[in-house]
Amino acid sequence: MDGVSMNHYEKQLYSVFKTFDINNEEALDRSAVLELCDALQLEDRGATLVDTLFDGRPDRVTFTHFRNGLLSVLGGEGPSPAPSTRPGVSTPPQSDDDSSGREVAPKFTFGLKKYGRRSRPQRIDSNVSPRHRVASESRLDVERCKQRMKCKRSSSAMESRIDLRLEDEDAPKLDHEQRVDTDRALKLCQSLEMHGVNRKLIQQVFDSSKTDEMSLGEFFDRLNVSLQSTIDSSLDESNSDVSTCIDNDTVPSDVIVEAWERAGVQKPRRLLQELGFTIVAIEPRDLEQSLDEELQALGFPSEISEPRSLLLLAANTLSRLQIERIRSKFEMVVAERNKLRSDLSEANRRARMLAQDVDENHAQIEAELKNRMKAMELKHAEIARLAGDEAAAERERASRESSRLAADIARRADLEAQLRIDLATRTQRCQDLEERINECENRHNEIEREGARALEEARIAAQREAERAEREHAAAEQCAERLAELRGDNARLRDRVDELAAALEAAARAPRPSSALSSPLTLNTLQRECSVEDGHIEMCRPSQELLSELKMLSAENASCELCGGKWERVGALCSVLSAPDDEQARLRASHEAEISNLNAIITELEGSLDALRGEYERCEEYWAARLQRERDEQRAADELLAELADKVAAYERQFASVSRVAPPALPALPETALEDQYAQLEAEMHQLREETDARLARQAEDLSQKSQRIEELQQCADQLQQQLQRPRPRPCTDLDVQRFQPTCGCGGATAGAALRARAARAERAAQRLHARLAAADLLVKDLYIENCRLAHLPHLPPLPPLPRLP
């Protein structure tokens, strides 16, 4: 869009139009035009304008079409009197004083704000037609549109927009004291359809206030200030850009006024004001376009003559003034062109001279470079020959060193195989010992089961003996009670016998009656007395037998058959309880034999451990000596390399003194074979490391399992030793039977402690052996890596002294 052909207000409208032209295509689609109308606050006129622009037109609208459509929409709704339909009949003239004082309805009204001219414009002459006023009003409408566009997003527009939103029933209620943050403010702007306000602008508002929250009224005040400053800055930039482009085409208004006065134009300054040019600098094209529009608005020449002649005179004068300015500019351009031609010829002459100097310098430099290149080629050939000889010697030495390292690796492999065989032998012996331990454990378990069974039998026998003793004690108590009763009967019988004996003695001493008195009754009386005495005698006979038995019992120390049976049963129980002692003695003898065998095996293992320790010490001494020898060789090689580096430096200094040109770098030697060999050795070393780690892990797992097994066997041996050292029980009393089981759970642990200590020593020795084997393996790895590194070091043989150059 050419900015020179537009006036000030059209430039402002074009700057706003370009803000919606994102792709810089100089055209807008329907959605962009709707947003532009919303930004210009056209409201219902915006929809009418969009329908007019896209009615039978393509999908995009240029700025020219938009401007013409906007002018037609704004001019069609303004208050304009209808022109006369009769030719030659004009409306009655109105003076400027009559028309300037009356107010008209505002052009635009939004909320409480009213936009538009409140008074009618003054006419130039009483003969001006209504058509001229229509053109003036359209121009004023364009001016008002530009002013509204300039005030886009201003505080009044923001207040009217918020007032319209608040009047809506569905709009949210806004409280000026409500606290909002960034997110709430963004959501509020989106709900109010303020699409031009984005998060970045809201964040700038909050950053300027240096707070996270603020009231709603304060937020809108700060937003209005920010928007106004942004719009002013953007308009100033656009105006400055346009003004910089057309500064050369502007003419002061005083010059135009003087030219019109000289040409005879009446009231030239008022004519400028009527045409809408009140600024100091005026663009001739804009003024000419305004004059053309006024002439077109006046219609045909037959209708109005005086205003048309006045405008034609003003346009003619403006054209002459523009032609004079163009002629002066043309003369200045011609002078500047001549000056540029002379400067260009001088520059061409200097360029030719400079090209000649450059060619001469290039030829001289090329000759010098050729001479230096020949000398460097000769020197490079000599150095390459010497380097080839050194490389051949180094390859021979590397081959010898590789063969030596291969022999050393083979020897170490044999040693490792021998160590593996020894380890397999020791592992087999450990497995045999484990099997024997398993057998001993099985036998120990059987012995424990036999002992438990014997203990159970002894407990049952003790219970039976206790029951039998209780029964015998009850029987003895019954016998004692019977004896006490018999003794009481015996005492009563003795008393009765004493009484009877006393009665008999008294009867014997009594005088016998005379036979004369008792002769008739003698026979009957004697028979009755004899019968009474015989009855008493029969009653005394069982008592006498019982007393005789008691006397015999007291004479024999109160020994009876019941007590004898009791003592016989006690003896039988003692014999039964003494039977497990023989079995325990037999088991003790077998256990002692097994312990002696285990002691012998442990002694043999300790001897093997001592032998392994000595072998390990010898191996460690051998590898330490070998490592020291390798280090000495490495030290000697380093010294030789340092000496060689010193000689090379001396040769370089010697050659540098002969020639100032530095020799080129030596060519790279082909070392693909050495690199392949190094890669193979590295892969073999990685594989060997993995195998060794896996083997060490398996050995560590086996040793842990064996140590656990040894601990279990040690516990079993302690239990067996405690059972073997139990004291023999006394099977005669119930107290001994009750104390038998606790006595079996305790005992001396001297032999078990000794066996445990020997097993612990054997385990620690095995762990030390495993650690030393691991250290030996690591030492072998280190030696292997050191040999590989030594094999790939650039060992250079000492060079013979070179002859000095003449």
C-alpha cells in the first residue's frame, strides 16, 4: 500500500488495518474484518460493512475496498438533506451564522459517551449546493472514524464496554473491591470478550504493581494506562515511519496560501481549513486528492460555476507549485548524478591501479612459495626415509616383545591350570569330608533318637514305680491300722484274762459249801460251771494265737512277705534302669572313635592349608619379583624413550638452525595390525575377567555354604558332647528319676569347645586362602594388563647420530 497517496487519517486507519494482517498479504478474510470492526467499535454498522464487503466478492478484502465500504456505510447513515430533483432549482441559501449555532444529533453514542460534530459546518458561499455539504460530512465522518480508531482501547471505550457487559442479564457481577490475580484477570478478560488482552499484557500490569493480587478497579485502571501507552507508542512509530517516507514530499501550508493568493484565490487559508488541512506541513497529493473530491462533489460545470472555478484555480496553482518543486528536485538529482559519475570514474581508475599492484604481489608470493615448496619436499623426503627406518626397527622390537609376552601368557596359563587342578582337588576333598560329616550327623541323629527313647522308657518306669510305691504305702498303712486294732483287742483280751484268772484264783480260795446242803444239786451245778469255764477257754485261744504271731514278728525285726515283694520289685526296676547305661557306654565309645577320626581329618586339612600357604607365598614372591622386573624394564624403556626424545629435539633444533622453514609433521604409520591385536587382547581380557568373576562368585557361595555346614556340624557336635558327658542316673528313687532329664541337658563342654575352636580356625584359614587366591588372581590380571600396555607402548630404538649438513 502506497502511504504517499493517503492523508493523515487514512494512514492511521491503514496502520490499524495492518495490525490484523498477520501474513502481510495486504488483505483480510471475513474473521479478521469482523475483529477490525470490533476494534473500531462499529457495532451494528460493522455487520453491515462486512455484508457489503463480502457480497459477491472474493474471500479476502484489500484496504482500498475496506476504506470505500467504511466511507459508504458511515456516510449513508449521516444526516444529509436530499438533493433537489429539479434541475436549476436550488434550496434556499443559509448563512454561516444561522447554521453554525444550531446543534445536531451526535453521530455515534455508546453508553454515556457521544461522538460526532455537535454543530453544522460553515459553508464557503451561499451558493454551495447540498452535494458539497454531503462531501464535507463524509470527510468529517472519516475524520471522526480516524479519531475513534486512534482512541481504540482507551479508558472511555473500556468503560463503555464494561457498562454494556454489566447491563447484560447473563454477565457476571463485577465488584470493584474484589481481589484478582493473573489467572482470574485473564479469565475475566476472556469472559468480557477482550480478545486483544493476552496473558503477557496482564503479567506486565501485575509486574508494574509489584504485587500478586490487586482490586478489580485498580486492575482496570492500570490496564487502561498500559493499553493507552501501547497504542500511543505504536501509532507514534507508525506515524514516524510514514513521515520519514514522505518528508521530502510535504509543503508548508504558508507556501500554498501565498501561491493561492498570488493566483487570485479568495480566502485561501479558510479554503484549506474547509478542506480539512490545519497542520503546518501539507502533502500536495493529499491536497490535490481533496480538491478532486470536492470538484467531483460539485457535479457538472453547468450547475455551479463560481466554486468550481475557485477550486480549479486552486488546483492549477497547486499543480504549478508542485511542478516547480519537482523541477528543482530534478536539477538537484541531475547534479548529484554528474557528481556520482565523476566519483565512479575516479574509483574505477583507483581499482585498476590496485588490481595491478595485487597481481604483482601475487606473482612474487607465488614464486617464493614454489622455491620454499621445493626445499620442503627435499627435506620431507629425507625425514620420511629416516622415519621409515625407525618404524621398521620399532616393528621388529614390537614383534619380539609380543612373542615374549605370548610365552609369558602361556606360562601363566599353565600355572593357572595347575592352580585350578589343585582347587578342584581341594573341592573334592571338601565334598568327601562333607559326606563323612553327613554320615556322622545321621549316626548322631540315630543316637539322639535312641537316647530319647531310653529316656522316655526310664520316665515311664519311674512313673510305674511311683504308682507301685503309692499302692504299697497304702497297703502298709492298712496293715498298720489292722495291727493297731489287733493290739487293742489283745490288750482287752489280756485284761479279760487277768480278770478271769483273778476270778479263778478267788474261786479257788473260797470255802466249798457242805455236801449235805447241796447234795441234791451237785451234779447239775458242776456241769454248769464246767461249761462256763470251757467257753472262756475257747474265747482265749484265738487271742493266744495272735499274740504268738506278733511275738514272732517282733522277734524277726518286723519282716513280712509284703515288704519282701516290694524290695524284689525295686531291684527289678534298678536292673531295668541300668540297661540304658550299657547302650550309652557303647554309643560313647563310637562317638569317641568318630571324634578321633574327625580330629585326624582336621589335622590333615591343617597340613594341606599350611602347604597351600607356603605355595601361595612362593607364588606371591615369584609374581612380586616378576612385577619388579617388568617395572625395571618399563623404567629402562621410559629412560630410553626420554633419551630418544632429547635426541629428536636436538636434531630438530639443528635442522631449524639450517633452515627457517619448520619441517612438516611425520606421516602417520600404519598400525592397524597392532590395533587389531590390542582389540583382540582386550576382548580376551574382558572374557577372562568375566569368567574369573563368575568362578570367584561360585567359590564364595560354596565357601559360605560350607561354613554354614561347619557351623551346623559344630552345633551337632556340641550337643553330642553334652549328651556323652551326662552323669549316670541312680534308678532307685523317684528323686533321681526326676533329676535325670535336667542332668542330661548340662555337662562339660571342654571337648566340644576344642572341636569348635579347631573348626573356626579351619574356617578362618579357608577364608584367608580364598582371599589370597583372589589377590593372586587380581595380581595376574594386573600383570596381564601391564604387559599389554608395555607391548603397545611406542618403544623406539636409539638412533645413530646423523651427519651434519654442509
